[in-house]
Amino acid sequence: MLDRESVTEDRASAVYKASIYTTTEVFVYRAVLGLDGTAAIEVEGEEASEADGKQLTNIAKSTARAAKRKLDEDLPPWPPRILRWRAPR
């Protein structure tokens, strides 16, 4: 889950609190997303598995890439919350 914490005044980037929930633990990250499609992910505490961390990074980058298209269409680029996850195959 990604919860938006702030957006820059020019809407070029947004900061999200990112959380990975398992059946027994919660892993917390900070994600800074940019309109250029970048996603800088920082661990805040214990790190999740490599597979879960990779999936979080992919979701964050996808959100960042979509933000530019939304802004070009005069839509709000940074959603307040993203609830998206798939179990490993």
C-alpha cells in the first residue's frame, strides 16, 4: 500500500509512505516518486523479502510513469492511496 504524504508545489514529485503487509509483519518504506518515472525507495526499519521489495519498486515506478500521462491530461497526477498487490506466482 502507498499512502501519499506530500506533493511538491510544482507537482513534479510526491512522497509516499509505503507498507508491505504479510500475515505476521508490516514492513514500512518511504518512496519518492518523480514525473520522470523514477522511484527512490528507502527502508524504514526491517526490510521485506527481496521479491516483495522488488514488487513494491515496480508498483512505485508504474505509478510514477502514469503520473506524467495524468498531468498531461489535466488530471491529478499523484493518487492519495494505492492499494495494489499480487501474490507471487
